[in-house]
Amino acid sequence: MELTTEQVADITIVVLPGEQLDAGNAKEFKRDIAAVLEPCSKVVFDLRELRFVDSSGLGAILSCLRQLNAKGGDLKLCAMTKPVRALFELVRMHKIFDIYVTRTEALRALGE
């Protein structure tokens, strides 16, 4: 899985590639994202391309949050599509994650 990353000050932005994060690619995502998260403490996941997430995908994103929180870091999500946002709300994940409409809002929240 080819992850696109950008650096803005001390914040790493990761654009999740592809339209789905599910049982078919969640293991690959977790493997590839581990190396990205290792040196970081502040991360934004840009989800603009994501159209579908299943429980495996949710678990993979949740494990990223846990990994960052364990070392005093944080993860913000931004630019969610409507179907992905609906799923996060259905399974109450919007109570666990900080979700922002725009990348700018997510960066501002991490910068404070």
C-alpha cells in the first residue's frame, strides 16, 4: 500500500490511498503505517479518497490511535466522505476520534 505523507512543522499528514480499507488490505495498511508512525507523535489521516471501511479497517485506524496515544501522541482524522462518516457514527467511533471537515482544522487542533 503506497501511503502519501507530508510534513507540516512537527505534524505528519498521511493520505490514505484507495477507496477502501477493509479485510483485504487492513493488514497491509497496518504493516506500512507502522513505519510512518514510529518517529511521529502528531498525525493527521486525510481520508478524502476513502469510500468504504469495514470492521478490519476501523480496527486498523484504531490501532494507530492507540500506538500514538501510548507514546503521548495524537491522531486526528479529516476530510471524511459521507459514507465513511456515517459508518463512524453508526459504530460510535466519532466519540473516540477527533474528526475534522478540513485538513486545516485538524492541523490547527494538533498545533494547539
